[in-house]
Amino acid sequence: MVSFNERCYALLSKVPRGNVVTYKALANAMRTKAYRAVGNAMNKNPYAPKVPCHRVVGSSGALVGFASGLNKKKKILEDEGIKIDNGKIDLERYGFEFKQAF
């Protein structure tokens, strides 16, 4: 059986460059409300940057939780073409929606 974390990584690997997803959306796509467990999985991501945990943001679009620090997260996202305004990302513009859930 595939672990919760491995399911998170498999799903997150589908988020393309120039897009972000929220912890909540990732958890919902996995049919769970374990948002904190998703965050914990991202913190332990052994596959970065192939599995882009830097593309996971708070439900308001705020930059939150990145093991290498938020300044690094901001730089990586900006390098991918994502505009960050006052520490937030416009989810209408850059948000990714999963077509298929687990």
C-alpha cells in the first residue's frame, strides 16, 4: 500500500511550473481533511525539486511553510513566472485544479 506522503508527492508532481496549489486543495484531491498532514509531508519531501513542494501555498494564497525559508520559496516561484503581491499569490490566476483525485 502507498503511504499518505507518497500519495501527496504523486499528486503534487502534477502541478506544473507557473502554478500553485493550496494545502487544502491537495488534501481535498486526496479525499481527506488532513491539511496538516499534507504540510508535514511537504516538509519531509525527499524528492524536491522534482516534486515541487514550493508550489504549495496557504488557502489565502499566502506564502507559508517552506523548509528552506520563505525568501527562497518566493524566489523560486517568481523565477517560475508567478507574481507575488504583498506576500500573496492570486489563486484565480495561478491556482491549479486537479482534474482527477485519488
